[in-house]
Amino acid sequence: MSAMKFICYLALFCQMGVLGAYAQDNLAKKQDSLLKKVTPIPGKYLSQVKQKSDKMERLVTKRSEVALARFMKQEEKLKRRLARIDSLKANNLFAHSIDSLGSLKSRVKGKLGKYSGALSQSGGPYLDSLSNSLGFLKESKGLLEQSKGITDKLNGSLKSVDNLKDKLAQAEQIKAYIRERKQLLKEQLSQYTGFTKDLQKMNKEAYYYAQQLKEYKEVFKDKKKAEQKAMEMIKKLPAFNDFMSKHSQLASLFNIQGATASAQSLEGLQTRNQVEQLIQQRLGGGPSAGAAVSQQMAEARSRLNELKSKFPDLDNAAEMPDFKPKEMKTKSFLQRLEFGSNIQFQRSTQFFPTTSDLAGQVAYKFHKNGSAGVGLSYKLGMGTGFNDIHFSGQGMSIRSFVDWKLKGTFFLNGGYEQNYQPSYAGVPEGVGQPWTQSGLVGISKKYKINSKLKGNMMVLFDFLYNSHVPRTDPVKVRFGYNF
């Protein structure tokens, strides 16, 4: 290499180094500028994260303890029954498993230390993002509001999220153990009679345990206002996206550390064309083999979608129940409650002004298709016409009702009500009834307004209207919403 070429290359490298340093400095300045524009994240966000993580951990711990206690009790019962038939097999089949269940129960209670392993990312994408947002806040300066004890709040939130990850990892370990265990017992006890009901009880407990954990995770993902606002602000920062690319669950799965490492990590993975060529070589038949495989895959996908439509909450084929699950069993009492309101208008007559019944109600969902509830309404008088508009109290009503799904968004609705309306215009004293009964039956149509609000329209017939003095309208039309 000539001296002139060497000097040119050296100058080029120096220029590239200067440009690289300039680009990094530019990026840092841009990042600092963005940080200054971002509103400091309040400590309320950290408090909410800690509070919901601690609550979730307590729920998972309690439910896991209950599931393990029930499994131990069921296995001890099976062991005693099998011992009457084959004592040696009973001892070999159950002695170690009962100890294992006890060990899992002790670990859940925290007596044997924390579990760490491949299941440590069992919280899903939401918990992964939540954990990384706290990690990013710990490494970044100036994003949190400067208040007393903010560092302790951040550390406390991180600890709570880590503890929750640990409990969820233990729960996944318990699910895996129970799944394998019930399959083994089914195979080993199939030669004996009289164990079917006991095995079905174990299958039910395993299924509902898995569904309860899934229910907890869905509730946990519900973001409060402070958390939603904080996450929106953090996600706008390029530095956070870079942090996620290095520390997220997906990054740890592929050992990704940036764009270059990402390309290196994916080296060796087969492309779609390579997989298709391999299938054609194995099956033979040239291009027609690909069409045959595509047809078989389409059929398999169709069957899989059919199974998923029947059991949408399953995440493992081994959890397929051999009974008809009760969808509401894993819902808590508060989760089954539906609060709502509706309004009903009644035209003016010679005895009544135009009234609107403003009602509030609460319903308990006792079945996936049905609910029952109670409500109160206030009768607001609005005058007798456009020339006589004035507001007055016209009484109240106490309501009870039942909803049952007919098809799609149409429901059968029935109810019993007591209506209090003491004053009647133009009716001699002692003739009108202060309390009247209503027996209602009709159809309601429900529709979705947004993710948290549902609207409904009801057309009801009062088959006790003939007994009212003075007589009222038999048909009631109500508009309302549930949330």
C-alpha cells in the first residue's frame, strides 16, 4: 500500500470517527431535550403498581394453596382406596407425589425460598412491560417527580413486581405438575373400577385452578388512570424502546442485544422456503406435495379453531376438560355484579303529569346467560305539556328483575315491581291506590357502546295493569346502560 493510500484511509477513518461521535452526541442531546419536555411521572404511578402487584400476589398465593391442599386431600383419599386393592402400588404411586405437593405448598408459602427458572417470564407481555418500565425509570434520571421517598417507592414497586413474577412462576410450575400428575393417575388407575368420579374431581380442580389464574391476570391488566398516563409518556421515549429491545421477554428468549445481535441471533433459523423444500423432499411428489400439506394444514387449522371456539380460555391441550365447565365459577362476587341505570317515560293523562322514571339497579350474574337483580327508581313529574312544564316528585318504585339470553343480543326480561304514587289529580280521596303492583315480561336488546359500557332497550308488558286504580299504560319502554 502506498503512503498516499494509507494517508487517505487514515483520514477517512478519522472522519468516520468524528461523524460517529457527532451522531452519538446529537442523539444524547435529542434524548435530553425529550426528557425535559416529558412531564415528571408522579409517585402515584409507583404506588398503584405496588398495590396491584401485592394484591395479585396474595390472590395467586391463596388460590395456589387451596388447589394444592385439595389435591393432597384427593390423592390421600385415592391412596387409601387403592391400598385396599394393591397396597404396594398405592405406596409407589402416591407416597412421593404427596410429598411433592407438600413441597410445592411450602414453596408457595415462602418457606423453601423462591423458585427461579425457565418459567420466570410467566406473567405475560403486560407484566413484562410493567417490569421494564420500572427498570427504565430506575436507570433514567429526571423522569420521576422529585419528592420525598420517591426512590424507596420505586424500589418497593420493583420488589413487588419481582415477587409477583416469582409467584406466577410457581403457579405455572404447579399447573405443569398437576397436569402431568392427573394424566399419570388416569393411565395407572384405568385398570381399576370405582376411581372415575375421583379422577374427574381432580380434573375439575386442575381446570378451574388454571382458569382462575387466567382471570387474575386479566383483572391485573386493567390500567388505572395514573398508570395509563405514565405508560403513554414512557413509550414516547426512544430510549425506552431501546431498553425494551434489550431487556424484554422476547429479547431474553432470542438473546437479543440490539439490531446487530438480533440478526446474529436469528442466524441458523430456517426460512419458510427452506421448510417447504424440506417437506417436499420428505414427502416427494414435487410441487403437488406442498399443495397436499397446505390442504392438511387448513383442515387441522379448522379443527383447532373449532376447539378454540368451544374452549377459548385454554392455553394447553392437556387442560381440555372432560366435563362441561361452569364459566362463572372462577368469577368473584364483585366480578359478577353489573351496575346500570335506565329511564322510562310515561305520557300525561287526566290523572298523571308526564313522568320519567329514573332508575338505578344492580344485577348478579348467576349464569353466563342469565342475571337477576334489584333496583330503585324515582318518578319525576315534568308537567302536562309544552305550555305547562314544571318539575315535581311523583313517587318511586322498588324493582326486581331477571334477564335470560335468548339468542345473540336479545334477552327475555321479566320483573316484579311495587310503585308508590300517592297523589292523583281529579281522583276522589280514598279511591286511588298509593301502592300498585306490576308484573312485567318482555324482550330486551343489548348492544356494546365501548369496552366498559353496554346499552340496552327494553319493551315490557305489564299484565297487572288492569288492577291499577286509576289505570296505567300496559306497555313500558325503557332505555338504559350497564357498566
